[in-house]
Amino acid sequence: MKILNKAALPSGFKAEGISCGIKKSGKKDLALIYSESIATAAGVFTSNRIQAAPVKLSKNHLKDNKAQAIIVNSGNANCMTKAKGLKDANEMAACVAKALKIKNKDVLVASTGIIGKPLPIDKIKKGISSLTNNISKNGLNNVAAAIMTTDTEPKKVSLKLAIDGKVITITGIAKGAGMIYPNMATMLSFIMTDLAIAPNALKIALKNAVDNSFNCISIDGCTSTNDMVLILANGQARNKKINFGDQSFKVFLNSLNYVCLELAKKIVQDAEGATKFIQIKVRGAKDYPEAKKLAFAVANSNLLKTAIFGENRNLGRIFAALGQTGINISENKIKVNCSSFKNKDIKMIIDLNMGKSFATVYTSDLSEEYVRINAAYN
């Protein structure tokens, strides 16, 4: 596995990102990812019971495990927009399909931004015309910029690996800085690879990678209505098709886990108003679910997050967070080892001394700047 210093699109992919006028700032707000051939596709979506129109549409379009394009807008979530929202999401897909001469159902749709406002569909349709005319192999950076909302920088990871003597590329981009507590905030990630892989194997790999990455981060404990992670695998590397259980599957899985975890970490590092990156490992638990629940209880403690921002080593807040989960733990057995709160990167190890299972999650501190950003965001 070779990590690329400069992210690059895999074989057979094109992309572009532009400004179509959704954002008053004039920043890029519309992006297109396109595979020159039909790709095997999979997705993982928000667990929020209120789901945005593009989530509903993309879930439906993925029923055949195939896709060829992803259209994404930022600045407007197209959520809580009732029948018009679903109509607009379908129009986005249909407009892309017509321009690229592909099937409507092979277009996936994603949106991120403000909830409850109608989508400016006419601006988007005009933008799609420009996108489809200008997509290229060099458009990845523009896409990564166009999907951002309160992010301060684009998030990209790209690597190469060898499978069956073929060079495989996996490239992922993501956006997210607030409303982050994925239970797959506004968090989106799109992953592209030229690998040939069976649909079931791709779904299993993506779920595993998401569980070990995006589902192990929290910025503010808020799960978005629009979260989604999509992956397209177009097979243009011409490797022997991978099936679940193959040795090659394990190689791909490890690489996909790396890409997703690096993207997830970048989201936390870019958290709204954050000054600290915090890794919390709970070990010595009875099982993994308990370890993860306890780790997230600590990660989502506003009392602890503000203490870390203030560099106030109040470890009592860790014990309080652990105790409120209802899990049977013993305060006399728990040991906490934590680096200084003055550090930018903080590592926290919480040993329960109750078993052999562990879980690691990632979070950030909570500052006045986080409040300012979200008080003004509308």
C-alpha cells in the first residue's frame, strides 16, 4: 500500500466542482463525480429517523448495487422540504442522467447545508449543464472544495495497492466539521476505486470500514439528517473480481479502512472551533459494544470537552460520563492515563479492568468559537 501525497482519481473517473449560486459567498457549491462505465456501488446512510430527500433517493437508486454518477450540492440540505424536496432530488438525478446519457437510477444524489429551506433547483440545473460539459480527470480538488460547508479545508485521501498484479487506486473525499455524531453530521464521504469487486463484498467492506472510522467520531453529539458514505468501484483496473472471503478481499478491506479512518480523523481535526484533537481508548471492557458506548459517553461529555479546551485537568468529568451510561463498572478498578490537556493532540486511555475488549473513538474540544459558528449559521 502506497499513500499518495497528491490525491488522484482512479482509472475511468472524471469529476468537477463549480459555484452555481447556492452560497451567497460565491464559493463552490455543486459537484459531480462520474464513472465512464457502470460501477458496483454501495452506501451507508444516517440513522436519524428524519432523513433528507437525497438520502431517500440514493437509497432507492442503490437497490441494484449499481451507479455511474454522484451529484452533490452544498449550502442547502434539501431536508424537511416535503414533496418538493423529493421532486427536486429526482430532478437533479434526471438532469445529470440526460446530460451524460445514462439512466436516472444510476445517478446518486447528496446534499448538505441548511435544513428546512427549498432547494434552488433552477440554479442547480444550470450548474449541472456546466459541470457535465467540463468534467475531467483533474477535477477532484474542485469537487472536494464544492462539498464543504463550515469546513476550513478540503479532505482527501488517496492510495495505491497491488491486487493480482494490477495496480488499484482508492481515493476518498469527505466533508464535515459540525453536527457530527455519525451513526451510519452533516457528514458526507465519497470513495472511488477502479477495483473489480462483487456487490456483496463491496457492501460488507464499506460497512466494516464505516463502523471502524466514521462511526468512531463525534464532534458535538448531533447526528445529521443527511449523512452518507458512498463508494463506486468501476473495475477498470481489470483485476480478477474479488469476492468476500478471498485473500484479496482482506487486502482491499485493510486499504479501505485506512482511507475511511484518515478521512474521519480529518473531519475531527477540522471540527468547528476546535483547538484539540482527542483520541479516547476504553479497554478492559466485557465486550466491544460496551467499550464503544463508554468511549462515546466520554467523547460527548460537554463538561469534559470544555475542560479540555480550558486545559483544566478535571478527570472527575471522565468518571461522571462513564457512570451515566448505566453500564456496570467499578470506580475502584478504573484507571485513567491521559496526556496533558495543554497538548494539541491528546491521548486518553481508560482501563476498566473488567475484560479484554476495547474501542477507540475520536473527538475534539468545545470552544466559544463553536458556539459562535452555530449561533450564526442559518
